[in-house]
Amino acid sequence: MTNCLFCKIAKKVIPSDIVYEDDHVLAFSDINPQAPQHKLIIPKKHIASLNELTSEDTLLVGQVIQTAKQLATQLGMSEGYRLVSNCGSLAGQSVFHLHFHLLGGRALHWPPG
Ligand code: AMP
Ligand code: ZN
């Protein structure tokens, strides 16, 4: 997707604070952190949101979530963290390239609102 912010980040056209990368997955710091630790984990493949997932993406999404778990451990948050994907504008999605927010480093409240 030529005009997608996170595709540009995945291709390093736009710089980011990368904390993990492999052939299929990228993780980087959120530019506007909502917690002491706030990383975004994305598939490099352009998928607009959870709504656009197909059965072909099942392994890829598993790799994204495994990356989140590993990062949470590396960042010392295995005692408690949140992994969330906002799907659709009503849920607050502002970048339409599938991403998971990994949040932690403080007590997290529920419901999130
Ligand atoms: P969402 O609102 O769920 O779509 O999340 C998009 C997230 O992307 C927000 O938390 C933004 O702070 C974050 N964001 C936007 N632009 C950048 C950027 N250039 N680098 C890192 N994070 C960004
Ligand atoms: Zn994209």
C-alpha cells in the first residue's frame, strides 16, 4: 500500500524506534505512548484491520502475537500487560494497517472506555 504509514515504517521509508524485526513482523515504539511501555507490533504485509484477515493470515497473526509475548518478557512485563487491536474508527483505529498495541509498565484499568 503506497500511502500507508505503517507500510512506510515497515519499508524504513519513515524512521521508527524498532525493537524487533524478522521477515514477517516488525515491532516499534508508539510515537505517543499511553503507558511507560507502549510498542506496536505489525505484520509487514498490508492488512487493513482485523476485519480484513483471511484464513491465509492465521500463521502470520500467530507470529505477531508470539512476538508480543516475547517482547513483554524482554521488557520485564510478564506479570501484567495488555495486547489490544482497535478495529474500525468507532473503536479508535486511526492507522488502517493491522497493529497490536503492547502496553505495560503500570497498572492497567478495565474497562478501557
Ligand atoms: P490506532 O489508533 O489503534 O490505529 O493506533 C495507531 C497508533 O499509531 C497510535 O497509538 C499512534 O500514536 C501511533 N503512531 C502514529 N504515527 C506513528 C509513528 N510515525 N510512529 C510510531 N507510532 C505512530
Ligand atoms: Zn500498510
